[in-house]
Amino acid sequence: MIESWLLQIQLSWPYEWVLAFFAAYPIVTSIMWMLTALIFRWRWENASAPDEARADERLPFVSVLVPAHNEEAVIRRSVSAMLRLDYPAFEVIVIDDGSTDGTVAALEPLMADARLRIVRKPANEGKAMALNDALPLSRGEILMGLDADAEPDPMMLRYIVPHFDSPRVAAVTGNPRVRNAGSFLARLQAVEFSSIISLLRRAQRVWGRIVTVSGVVAALRRSAVYDVGGYSPNMPTEDIELTWKLQKRHYDVRYEPRAICWMTVPLSYRGLWHQRLRWARGLAQVLRKHVDVLGTWNCRRLWPVFLESSLSILWSVCFVFLASLWTLSYSVGLPPIGASPIPNLWGMAIATLCLVQLLTGVLIDRRYDPGIVRYLPYAVWYPIVYWAFLALTTVAALPHLFRKPAKQAVRWTTARVGRAS
């Protein structure tokens, strides 16, 4: 009975369409991402130093905003790195959002530096609310948002700030790199940030719009943030939401790969699951909220970003559906149509292009992070382990595509792995 049912499904035309999309999507997008990322690399990236002709006194004041909740393990090291930025005029504002650990105590040795200020909030109201509360307290028109585990390269601001000479630029995201790459899972994420995230941001800049500025390292024009109503406290991913609000108002959002920022990534599958589930939920709700861009001609430059994000969700659904169907077929002794335990033409093509993409991303980013080349051997595990993991988180977050955002603020919990230093 079940064999007949499975056979009927696999002989139907919808199954053929699903199978074709499942095979074609990663091939087409991989080629597209690589080509457009290389265009960005050849046209806009160079190894030159930041503009040194501009006198320091002509550089604008920058406010570095650091929202924090239970960050005792990492925050002293991070803020120390922020205070070492090679930039003439900046302040660092740490917003302690109802921490119940020693976050504030960990910063006491740094309080002698007049550039550091701490804003203490008694209740945990979430990252977006913490940032909104810091806006009127900041002195700079340019806001540099950094996560509490972020360690910026000393030259970061000198690379980012010149972008704001253009009045249309509202946000510039930097190049996050993995600091704690000491485990198999962390090294997979290190490869991902070069070969997927950084590569995709380069590609999207060629398209004209990007999905998101990274919350871990993002510079913003304060007047533009006010113009779009600030951060949205009820969205799981306030950075994605703010990026779309800015671009719908026709502000320019850019990517600066030379602006390096080191960060801490989850070391356990459970921690990574919660992180990626939140990212997937946030993207789903942003797509739902901003679906109106598809009917707005003035927002047409967002159409490729919206379409690609939607297709990536659809591909994850196909991945989980086909994997489940094939597993069930094998379990009842029915060899599934379109699947083989031995890689076939399509499987080899997908795997080969995936590895070429990973190699391309690593080779582009090695000028900023030379150590990333050491992790290239881990790339072979990416399509085997990571694709399945990310597809599952995307499918688990799918109900949020059909739900309205909550009315209350999204609060956060933090589980950092590190040590105070």
C-alpha cells in the first residue's frame, strides 16, 4: 500500500517539477553569486589604504553602540578592542539591557577611559529597544553598531566612514570574521562567512540592494534611522528589518569588506540551531511585512533580493520534503526516482559548484583573513552537514511566514562561550 502511494507521488508531474527545481536552484544561484561577486571584487575592491589625505580633524564624530545582555564572558575583551580603534573622535556606549551577571563589573577596569559610557537598563527589553534607547544619548551622526562579542580591526572606522560622504548612504556593513574557530562546527561557520555570507553581500551590491546589514558590525546614519522610525522591537531580527526599511525609502546600503570585525560563533549544534532559527524567523517575517515591494515600481531594485530570499526558503522546503520521501522509500525497499546513494550527474554538478563557490569565497577573503585558507578542507562537509541543518531551521521557521509580528518587544537571551579577559 505505502509502496504504491510512494510510487504514485514519484511518477507525478509535481514531483518532476520539485526535483527539477531542487537540482537547478543551487546550480544557477551558485554561478550567479560567483560571477557577480567577482564583478564586485574587480570593480570596487582594492588593497589600498584608507584615504589618508583627509585630515583627522575633518573626520566626523562616531558613536559606537554596544547592546549587551549577560555578556560577562566576552565584553571586556570586546570593548578593549573597540577603545583601540584608530580613529580620532569616537565614543563607546554600552547599553546593559537588564543583565543578571557581571557584565557591568567586567567593564570597571576600562571606566577610566572617558570615551566609554555605560547605560544601565533594569529590565531586559530586547536588543532593538536597547539600541533605540541609546539613539538620543549618542553624540555622533554616524552610529557604529557592534555586538558585545565583536572585536573590530583598528582601521575599521577609517574604511567605513568615507562611504557616508554620499548623502544617500544610510548604512554600511562590515566583514565579520570568526574568532573562536577551534572546533569543527566553528570552522564550518568560518568557511560559511567567507563563501556564503560575504560572497552573497558582494553579489547583492552588484544587484543594487542587500538582504541585511550584519547586526554584529553595521554603521548607520542616525538621521536615516530616525527617518524610518528606528529599530523595530517586535521583529526577531532587527538588523534585517531596518535594512529593508531603509532601502524602501531609497537609501543606499553598502558592504565594505575591508572593515574587519572578529566575532564569537556558537560552538554547539543547539546554540547554532537557536541562532539560525531566529535568523530564519526574522527573514520570514520581514518578507511577509514587506511583500508590498513586489507591487511597487519604485522598489523594483528590491525585487531580486525578495525573489532570491523566497526561492531559498522554497528550496529548503523541497530539500526536507525530498529527503524525507527518499528515506521513506528506501526504508520500504523502493529505490526512489531521482535519488541515488552513489552521486550521479546532477549530484556531482551541485557538489562541484558548491565547492567551487566555497573556494572562490575563501580566495577572495584571504586578503583580509589569511588564516581562512586553513579551513578549506572543511568545505567538503558543508553541503553534507550544513545544508541539511540550515534547511531544517528554515522549515521550522516557516510558520512565521504566515504570522503577523508580535506586538510586544522581542527579548533576548545570550549564551556566550568565552572567558573574561
